[in-house]
Amino acid sequence: MALIQYINRVQFGAGALAELPAELALVGITRPLVVTDAGVVAAGLLARLLALLPSGVAVHAAVPPNPNEAAVREATAAYRAGGCDGVVGLGGGSPLDLAKAVALSATHDATQLARYAVVEGGLGRITAAAAPVIAVPTTAGTGSEVSRGALIVMADGRKLSIGSPHLIPRAAICDPELTLGLPPGLTAATGMDAMAHCIETLCSPRFNPVADAIARDGLRRAWAALPRAVEDGSDADARREMMLASMMGALAFPKGLGAVHALSHALGALAVSPHHGTLNALLLPGVLRFNAPVLGAVLPVLAEAMGLPPGADAAALADAIAALNHRLGLPPGLAAMGITEADLAAAAAAALRDHHHLTNPRTAREDDYRAILHSAFHGTAS
């Protein structure tokens, strides 16, 4: 087991869940609200966590796949009813993001949650009064346990990022054993989310060689381990590698992401609640093709990490990702996720307003986004 302190404290390794009581004491949380979802409960992971804590701990286990403002209010009410002084997020990106939103909502005036969104200038409105959070991921994808952001579908229908250093979990308990029972489909989708984080970080035009180094190693690990984790869910080494890759992808976030995430955030607000990682997987090939003219020196870096020939161009990278999506059993296109052609125009327009649009290496217009979405919709991005 390793203790890693980069952005926050990370207890990493098999059996790390046992460190939760000590981390709660270190942070000063005596009455936590545990935020999770039905899938985590069904997998028996909530019971494993509660066995480490005193009886009577408050639990909110109704996190939706794409957490929204109503869910934040409901969980905040549970926080207040329990007299809680901190939040433990247990699960994938949705419970971890909701935990951060509760930490904000319970301690700030959150009658209009959107005012705390990054695109609304909310960064400066979030103060150190935010309740402490400890994150316990049970998937290897979002890396929310080491990031400052939380994605929430606002009351007006926009899926926006709330972000602040004050929302970074005080500690993360990264125990790969908690991912051993994850089904193949969810392993694939969350793993492609981690891979998209690493790829988009490397493509971002900002200067941050530290983030580049982390993302490059994360991509190398994910590319090698994800097929093994999907094919054999009991492969402990593959699960460990994917949890590392997920964490690394999020540690590199400060460099910025790009069009994949701008588009997936726009689609993620739809009523069908499409899975974020699956969206990223299907959008990656088309975005790489669009960005091809400006990727230059990034291409050999991506190719090396993905085990492709040094001269591989963006088309070869896009083909390799599309082939991996197929191998992992992911949907062939957006249509298979319940998204309709009528949804695409609004999503293209919304993507222009997402903060990740600003760090895509090639400036995209609304018609560019429509073209990328249509190729992903029909499964022609490969």
C-alpha cells in the first residue's frame, strides 16, 4: 500500500478501505453522510464500508446516473437531518460528484446552484466553508476522487461543472478490490472515460509538462490493462492498473480537456441519462480526426502510449480507438444509447458554451460539432 499526496491524500492499494476510519478522524469528520447509489448497495460495497463505521451513520443511497439539482437538494436535506459534519462519497463519478455538491450546498446559499458553475464565474463564490469530503471510488474512470470538479445537471437543463480547490476531497481511498465485481460493460465504459481524460490532456494546447507526463503514463497503463479488466473481472493487476490510470487522468485535469468532454457534457443532460464514459468513447475517434491538422508532435506521444507504430497519424489513432470500443462491446453509435438525431443540433450549440471547448487544440464551430456528433450517431467516426 502507498500513501500518495499530490493534490490530496490518497490511500492506494488492495485493502485500503480499512484506512477510512483513520482518514475520517484525521479530517475531523465525526458524523458523515455516506452518499452512494443503488448499484453500489446491490454489490454489497455499502455494507463493507458501514462495517468500518459506528452504527447509525446517515446514508443517502439514491444518486441518479447523471446527478441533478433536485438530487443535490434531497441529499443536502439528509445531511442536515443527520446533523452531519462531512460527506463520504462511495461509488463512481455520480456519487462522488454529488458528494461534492452536497458539501457546497450544505454550507453555501445554493438556492441557485448554477451560480457556482465554472462558466458562471462560480469559482470565486465557493469558500473554505465547504464541508469536508472523503471519496471512495468503486469504478476506475472519472478520477473525481482527486479532482476539484463536480458535474451537475442544473434546473435549467444544462450539465455544468462546479469546481473549486475547496471541493477537492480531503482524502481518497483507492482500493482496487472494490472494482473486482464491476460488470464488463461498466468496466469498459468507465475505463474509456479514464483513457479520454489522458488523451485530451495530451492534446490540450496549454503548457503543463507535469500533466503531460502523468497523462502519458496513465494512457499507457489504461491501453494495456482495460481489455484485460473487461475480459477477466477478477484480474487484480488489471484492476489496479485501471484505478491508477483513472487517478492519473484526473490529476492531469489542470491542463484542460477538449471537444470530447464539451460534447459529452452537452449530451449528458439529456433525459435518457447516457453514460458519460460511453459518450467519451464514441466521440473520441471523430474528435481526433477533427483535431488532426493541429496535433503535430502529440501524435507520436499518443502512438507510443497506445503501442502503435511511431508514424501513426490521427486516422490510425482514431481507427485503433474505434476498434477497441468494438472489442470492449461498447455501443456502435449514439443512436444505440437512446439519443435521437433531433438531440444533436442542441448539443452542438451547448458544447460551445462548455469550458472544455476553450482548451480543444483546434477551434471548433457549431457546424463542426454537428458533424462530429452525426458521425458518432451513425457509428461512422471509425
